[in-house]
Amino acid sequence: MKKLRVLIIGAAFSADLHSDGYSRILDKVDIVGICDRNTDAIKSLAQRYGFEGFEAYDDIDTAIANCDCDLVDICMPNFLHHDVAIKAMNAGRDIICEKPLATTVEDAKDMVDTAAKLGKHIYYAEDWLFAPAFRKAISLIESGQLGKMLYVRARECHSGSHSPFAQTIKYCGGGCMVHLGVHPVTFMLAMKDNKWSEISAMTSGGGENNILHHKMEGEDWSGAFMRFDDGTYATLEANYITVGGMEDILDVYCEKGTIHVDLSFSGPVKVFSIPGLDYTIEKAEVTTGWSNVAVDEKYSLGYCGEINHFVDCALAGKDAQVGLRGIDGYETLRVINLIYKSAHEGVNIKNKK
Ligand SMILES: NC(=O)c1ccc[n+]([C@@H]2O[C@H](COP(=O)([O-])OP(=O)(O)OC[C@H]3O[C@@H](n4cnc5c(N)ncnc54)[C@H](O)[C@@H]3O)[C@@H](O)[C@H]2O)c1
């Protein structure tokens, strides 16, 4: 069987999430190149996941020009997504791009248009849609057993990004809504096939106006109300003021039933430790006393399923499912920018059809 040849660009946090996924399907994927200007990060990533026989590159242009691959997986800071994607597609490669698709709606549009012009695929890395617990919720909704969906409340929140680029809008595109809110927004748009009608939002505003993170240019708290074409309402929230570990929460209210999913904290393993543990769950500040300990965290959060889906689609020359295509990354960024517009200008936004 033909294997998919992948070049991973960026060898840090998100590359680790993706590599866990690749390492479980080495029967259908070959990691043929890894690029990062920090070559120690390349070595340690490869060692953690047992990748061998790949080329290591410290320069993006050289990697794209010289690496004989089918797909380029972009695990780089947000401001580099657009340029790297355009170069990779022009070199004849499909791409996986981490969220958000770009830092501006214009750049995201350019990526989608370039893919269409060149006949290449953009696989937009949205892990929520592959988290097994969220997939269970989706299948229950789709089964019709709970009746019509009426209202969804969804949020991703934690105490702040580890990345220095996340502090400056030019490098990242905004605050917690673009970094974290991107997940609930894409989730809802995918549930409703991008058919929304109205947005009303508020954010903490960024910088001095923030609740806690005054040195961060983007907002540290944000909430949006959305109405969809079929009449479903949603409250979508993201913030950086949540200590105690990352919260990924989904509540779905239907005519004949309700679903609650607590993705990060609902695992079956609770541990009490006096000295503390090496690790419990993402973004937990302390590990002493009683902790929830994640079980196969990257799988439960959806990264492994997402990577497996992209590899299958790229091998078959197909688009990803709704929610994980380039166009979905573009629609998400467009909605997030309208959330910012609504919050900054204090206006209610109607979708122009
Ligand atoms: N889906 C998720 O839940 C999730 C989680 C974390 C991050 N992300 C996304 O992943 C992307 C990357 O984030 P991260 O946290 O992995 O970033 P990071 O800052 O941890 O790592 C980026 C890597 O890129 C390398 N790099 C930066 N500029 C370079 C250049 N010009 N040439 C070569 N190497 C360069 C750095 O050395 C670093 O190792 C971001 O877009 C982020 O939004 C997604």
C-alpha cells in the first residue's frame, strides 16, 4: 500500500500533538522530513515518537524545496501559516494547517483560493470534531433521539498561552477568542454547515482593559451569542482567566433531551498525591492533592482521530469532512472577526446572504 509522505514544519507543542497521531498509523504514513530552526526540538520530537530515516531541516524554504513529500503539516505560529501554506501548495503539496487558518481573513481567503486554483487540499486541524466524547454527542444529536437541537453552550478556557507569539495581535490575530474560541466556533459552524444568521458579542478588549493579562494585546475574556439559520441559538465562550486546567465544555439542549460533555475533567482516574505528579491534564498548575489525571489525553482531545482522518483523505485525494476543510477554517476566522467587530463596535451583526 502507498504510504503518505509527510513533512512536519515546526517541532514543538502542536507538532507533538500531531506526531502522537502519526506514530499510531505508521502503516500508512512516513514522516520523511521535520523542519524547525531549533534542531534540538526536531531530535527530541523524533525520539519521543520513534521517527527514523527522515531529513531534518532548519530552514522552511529549503525543506519545502528539497523534501520529497505529499503533504506539509504546518505546526508553526499563526503568522507563518499563510506564507508556508502558499509555498507548500505551489510546490505541489497538500497541507494540514493548525488553527487559526491565518491571522487575517484576507490571508485565509487567499489560501483557500490558491488551493482551489492549484487543485490542492487544505486540511484544517480542528481537534474538537474528532474528540470521541464530542463525536458521541454529535451521533446522539444526529440519531434524532433527542429531538430538534435548540441551544448549545460551548467553551474552551484556560490560564493563558505558553507561546510568546500569542501576546501580539500581528503575530496571532487576536486574543482568547481566536486562540481558544476557534474550537467552539468551528464546532457550531460544522454542526450547522456554516449557515448562521446573527452574532452579538462582548470581549474584555485587550491590554489595559483586560481582566488579568494586561500585557497581552488581545482580549483575555470573550463571549458570543449566535443564531443559526434553522433557529438554533449558541453561546460560545473563551477565556484566559481559568486556573486549574483546561476546560473544554459542551452543553446541548434539545426538544426532548440534554447532553453535557466535560472533555477535560470527566476521565475516570482521580489520583491523590502528596509530593505531586509529573503531569495530570493540560494547563493544570499544580498536581498535589487530588487530581483528575487524563487518560490518553491526545486521543481524547481528538488529535489522533483528526490526523488519521487527514491521512486517509490525502491518500484518497479527497477533501476532509465538513468542519475540517480549508473553507471551514476561513468561515471560522470570518465569524471570529465579526465577533470582534460586534464586541468593539457594540453592534449586532446579521449575515449577508
Ligand atoms: N489545536 C490545538 O489545540 C492547538 C494547540 C496548540 C497550538 N496550536 C496551534 O499550533 C500552531 C503552533 O503552535 P505551537 O504551540 O506548536 O507553537 P510553538 O511556538 O510551541 O512552536 C513553534 C515552533 O516553530 C519553530 N519556528 C518558529 N518560527 C520558525 C521559522 N521561521 N523557521 C523554522 N522554525 C520556526 C519554533 O522554533 C518552534 O519550535 C499555532 O498556530 C497554534 O495556534 C493548536
